[in-house]
Amino acid sequence: MKGFALMAAWSAASLAAPAIEAGTDSPTHLKDQPCAGCLASLPAGDDPAPLLVVLHGDGESASGLFDKWRRLTEPRGVALVALACPPTEGCRGSWWRWNGDPGWIDGQIAQLGKRRPIDHDRLWLAGWSGGASYAGYQTQRFERTFAAIVIHGGGIPPGRSDCAATKPPVYFLVGDHNPLHNLAVQLREHYETCGQDVRWTLLKGADHAGEWAALDRLGGSILDWLQSQRRMVLAASPATEPGAREAPAPIVSDPKPSRVSPSRPPTSSCSSVTRGSAGPPGFALLGLLVASLRTFRRSTRPARPQADGARRLSVAKKW
């Protein structure tokens, strides 16, 4: 009996060992970090980890998008943070309506780096719906930080028509039955004009709910693509020496002056879509409004394209 008891104890210990070892290799989940409403998944280890930053849609929390992406990132040892648009900074649930300083996002990445070393050459940004539109509108600023950008189910043309100094590749996952699909097309045209690598995955017949569902099927290949992207580093210049001010990005003339970017229109139907439901009423009216804004802008487009962003914001506040 004594020998049997020893064998049983040894067997129990041997079975328990793998569970303990697996636990040490499992990712750490953080809630309300690095900010209120934010969620993060950090892989085990001390080596700098690649990081995917995801931005939710209008009226949504960070949790839905976090759950979709973490199923893909965790098996690969990729860190993930789903940021919540910050009410303390004046956001009311919509990244593109808030249109706050992208420096706030840089700050959240820095806070996360205090918990786990981050590889800043492998930072990637993925926006969904309203988050994708914010990423597009502020793209020149995000292109300084991220090695690649994913536009999923949203996107609007940038607030300025100049090209960023660094030009990371961009992946689109969009459906042609999204009522505002033409805005994603205009954003793609901006990147193509700037000579960037654009991956265009068009979901034929997909509406906004179809765009959301497509991530389950295509998310793995998107993450494969992201993992092959590293941040481009510009050659050092006097303007980028320590202590010097950053040189402004070069202004590039728009070769398509007839292309019009509407004044921060609402994104796809994120605020009222419950997966599989139809979009909210009023998209026909929005289409007419966007068309009117296009006609107005063609007749009043200023000589300096970089001034467009300020005028758009002024018009948008009247909506």
C-alpha cells in the first residue's frame, strides 16, 4: 500500500508539471490597461514583442474586436492592445468624430511597454469601421509610427492630401455593399497616388455585417502579412538629429484634382449594426449630402490642398 501511495503521488506530480509549465508560457491579459476600457494581451517572455493596436467601431467597446484578434495573435506570440476611444479626452464613442491627437495612442503604447518590452519596428495598426476611418483621416500621423495599417470595414480620405515621409503598406478588407464603400475607394486612391503598397481585398456583395464576419475567415492571412512588415527608417538628416525639430512631410500635389474627400462623413453602420442586421435608415440622405459636398468642394477647392482638413472639420461641426 505504501508503494502504491508513492506511485500515485509521483503520477500526480508528473501530470501537474505540464500544467504549471504551460501556465508560465500563457499570455498575460490586462483589463482597463493601459487605459480605461482598454484590453491587452501580452505574450510571455522578456524579448521585445511585436504589437498589434486595434481601434473599435462607433458605439462599440473594445472587447468584441479584442476577442476576434486575440485568437490569432496569442498563438503567434504577438502582443495585442484594443484601445477604447478616451472619454477623458472628449471622445463620445466614435474615433473619427473625436479626431483627437494620435499622440494619445503613442502614449498608450509607451505605457504598455513598461509592462512588457515592445518591438517598435513591428508595430501594426488595425482599425475597424469608425476606427478605420479615424486611421484614414489621420493617416500621415500614423504612418510615422506603424509598420503597416489595416483598414477594415471603413475608411475615409485623409484630412490632408500630402504624402507621409514614410509610406507603410496598407491592407484593405472591405465590402462593396457597404453604403459608404466609395470613401474607402477614395482612401485607397490616396495611398496609390503616394506610391504605397496597397493590398485590396474586396468582399463582393458584403455589407457591413459581412465585413465584420470576414475577419474570422481572413484574419489569419492578414496577420501573416502583418508579421512580414517592419517599420521603414528614414536616413538621418539635420532635421532629425536629437534636439532638432522634425522636418515637415513633403507636400505632394494631387494629380487628380477632381477627387473629392467629404468632410468627415459618418463611417459604415457601426454604431447601430448588430451582427447580421441591416444598416440604419438615412444612408440615402447621407449619400445625397456627400454628393452635395463634392459639388461644393469642386467649385471652392482652395489653392493649398493642406488647408482642406481644417475646412472639413469646420463643415463637419455643423452636421
